Amino acid sequence: SSITVSPGFTTNYSATCTVGSCQGSATGTVTVNPGPTPFVSSTSICAGQSATLSVSNCGGSIQWSNGATSSSITVSPGFTTNYSATCTVGSCQGTASGTVTVNPKPTPTVNNATVCAGQSATLTAANCAGTLLWSTGATTAGITVTPAATTNYTVTCSVGSCQGTAMGTVTVNPKPTPTVNNATICAGQSTTLTATNCAGTLLWSTGAAKASISVTPTATTNYS
């Protein structure tokens, strides 16, 4: 007959056979081999990055939960994911798990600005819980710049090992260059001054807001 046993360690079992007044004994040993205890480390990455997980302390074959059979796997999960590895040594198996924690990528924002040539603009980075680094080298949330031409400025937000970048544009419009004619008159006479080369609104030093003004100065006078 048979018995089923599950010893926690190597154990001897004896069986005694009795026939009439005669007996005989036999001993069987159940050798308990320790199961493998593989180890897999965990790691953290930024969204979009890859991570490598490795199994250690395994003297047999390896089977990962993703189907791989190598000692190391490289993965790029879109969210925090557990990966398990089963180590088989003979008929014994042991399993270990490692977690790849996926941290979200920072998404900073930067405003745009429009200035006239020679003017300054302030750009401010928002939505960053970490450190900032501008393309100008500045590390503050806001920067004041005076570009001579339309210029893009980038800022990088770093949170741990994760980085995100945003760009702000300072558009530089050329300064208007209006022209006004000169005139020579006799005392008591009138003349007309006309402003040209202006695509916007006009305002004369007399308060007029039209292209041409008629004036009757009593002495030589400048009008702007």
C-alpha cells in the first residue's frame, strides 16, 4: 500500500510488514530540496522610457510573465506594471516579482508675447512641480528678455528623473517709421503737413488724429 506525505524537510519513513509472528521493516527517505528563491529588483522610470529587470539567485531556467526566458528583460510599460519571473530547478520552482513604476512626464507651459523692437517681454513657466532650466540658462519661473528679432525660448521642467519641455515665442514687430514733410511759409500764412508711411493710427502733437493737418504758426514750429 502507499502513503502520501508532504514533509517540510528531508524525512525517513519506515514500514513494517507482519506475517503471522514474523516482521520485516523497510525505510524510505523523502529528500526535500529547497525551492529556488529568485530575486527581481524594482525600478522607476518616466513615461516613454525603458527599464531593464534582471533575475538573480536562480540556478535553473527562467520564465517571465511576458514570455521571455532570459535572465534580463527590457520593458517600456505605459503605466506601473508588475513583472514576475519563475525559476525552475529540477521539479522545484520559485517565483519573484519586480515592479516598474511609471511616473508621469512633466507638462510645463509657457506664455507667448508680442513686443515692438527694443521692448522687453516676460515669459513665465507654469505647471512645473520641479526645477526649471531655460534655454537662456535661467532657473527662475519667469524671465525677462529683449530680443532683437522674433525668438523662441524653451524651458525644461525636471521632476526626479523625468523631464518635460515647453516653448514660448516672443514675436518682435518692427517699430513704425512714419515721415512728415517740412514746409516754409510767410508770417500769417497756413500750410499742410502730412504724415506718411504709417499703417496704424496717427496722433499729432496738436491733438489731431488724421493723416494731414493744416497749421498757421506765428513762428517756426516743430510738429510731431
